[in-house]
Amino acid sequence: NAGVTQTPKFRILKIGQSMTLQCTQDMNHNYMYWYRQDPGMGLKLIYYSVGAGITDKGEVPNGYNVSRSTTEDFPLRLELAAPSQTSVYFCASSYPTDRGVPTDTQYFGPGTRLTVL
Amino acid sequence: EDQVTQSPEALRLQEGESSSLNCSYTVSGLRGLFWYRQDPGKGPEFLFTLYSAGEEKEKERLKATLTKKESFLHITAPKPEDSATYLCAVRGGSQGNLIFGKGTKLSVKP
């Protein structure tokens, strides 16, 4: 298993440009998450999904959009990039327990380092 | 407001010098405290989950403990390969999502 993969690894955007960060997992996990990590700060949850077709906002969703058309993929869309979106973005996934709630082990991808100039 | 505070921000140890990292938390209805390790340029890697005060878990040179207000990550006789940033997170509150601390950057010199 490749686990959680993210592309691209690095990207530089100009203010106002748009892009999609790709995330794929091959572990058949229902739960997927997007976090951002700013220097010296903790990981902040942007969006999460409990399964195909279902997404919900996290702590810092403004300026981002997500979709979940398949179990494997959870892309993050940035519209009208701003310097405040300069960060490292991590995708993660976890599997549900028998009672349908997420287990506590989240598996993280390697991250995408985004700079907006 | 749910909050996680880790201390110290950075810790430098000599190889073999044992120490502890602290994670204090404020959360309504704790549903788990988590420790992750993060190497430079990589995503966090899961280490431990603790659910109730008094619980302890061990993995190689690491031992995590939990009280009602804080958790400690004890590192016994560390090696240079233990150098990393250690992240603490809690699950609680209304949504039950993970709330991360800022991390402790550990450097172990040979």
C-alpha cells in the first residue's frame, strides 16, 4: 500500500490564481481530512469527509473548497489564492470503528508546501 | 475554548540523557489524547493514544502518561534518531475533531 499520497510536493502561486491539491489513499478509509500547518503553529483542520459525497467544515475553511466523489480521493481547491494561504498542507485518513465513528489513528500524507506571492 | 499547550518549544539533549515533554490541555469531554512524531519535511506519524487518567503506553524508548490536565512523553536514554518534532493532540468538544499543540522540537546530539 502506498498509504496517503499528495501532489504536488511544492507549488508557488501568484495572488489570485487557483489550484487544486490532490490527495489519494489506498487503504479504503472512510474518513479523510485536510490540515494546514503554519511555521511554529499547530495543525489546523480545514475540511473533513466521512465518506464519498459527504464533507464538512473544520476550524479554518474560508478560501477553500473540497469534494469527495470517491472513497480514494479528496481534493482541496484554492480559489483566488492569498498570501495568508502560504502554508504546508497535509491530507490524512482514518478508518471507522464498528460503530461508524473514526478510529483515533490518522495516517498523514507527506504534505504540499504552498507559497503565494 | 479547547486548547493544547506543549512545553518546552525546543529541547536539546545529549545521547543517553533522559527527559520529558509536556502537553497540557483544556477540553470539554476528552475523548482521547494523541502523540505524533513529525520528521522534517514529512507528515506526522502516529505514536500513542491515551484515553483515561492513569493510563500509560510504551514504545521503545518512549512512554506516554496521562493525568486529568496533562500528558507527558518520557524519553529514556534517547538516541540521535529520536530527533524530531513531537506533536500532542486531543479529541473533544462538540465536533470531536483533533486539536493540535504547536509541538516540541527535540534534538539529540551524539
